[in-house]
Amino acid sequence: MDSFDQPTTNPQTEKLFVWASILLFIGVLSFVYSTYQSEEDRLKALQGNEEQKQKTYSTIERQREQTQRYIERYDRDPEFVRDQARERLGVATEGEIVIRLDPNSGLAAPAQPNSTGKSAPK
């Protein structure tokens, strides 16, 4: 008899090899998929972080532009400087009555002029 006529492998061993190969394939596939999912989640988190940074940058840029406009306006408009001093610092001219609103009480009360009459206290 020829050696080619005889089966060289056991059918049960072939089935075991096929099942082991299938299980190994499924294991590798699940590992690759879980790695892919974790990288997808990481990528989404990075994109969200990037969007937040972009929004923050836009806000800061708008504030910088507004500050630049104020600086330019302070340089070229003395009336604006006077109005800002009156509004923010409570500076008043001689004989002028300044009325301040108290945000806690909700009532308006005239400010007491100081001895020089140039500015009203806060």
C-alpha cells in the first residue's frame, strides 16, 4: 500500500484545529475591536477638548479686540475719557449732584459731596 492512500490526520484533530482557529480569530477580532473603540473614544474626547479650546480662544480674542478698541478710544477721544471717569470713578463737576443706586437696597440716594466738590465718594 501506498502512503498516499492512508489518511495521515485524525478527523477529530482537524475539527479541534478548526475550532481552535475560529476561537483564536474571534479573540483577536474582539481585541482589535476593543482597541478600536477605546481609540475612537479617546479621539472624540480630544476633539471635544479642541473645540473647547477654540471657543476659549475666540472669547479671549474678542476680549482682546474690545480692549484694543477701548485703548484706541481713550487715546483719541477726551470726552470718552471724561465720561468714563464720571461713570466709573464717580467724578462730578462743581455743583453737580450724583445719584448712585445701591444694588442691595434697590433705592436711589444722592451721594454726599466731598469737601472739594470735585468727586463723589463711592
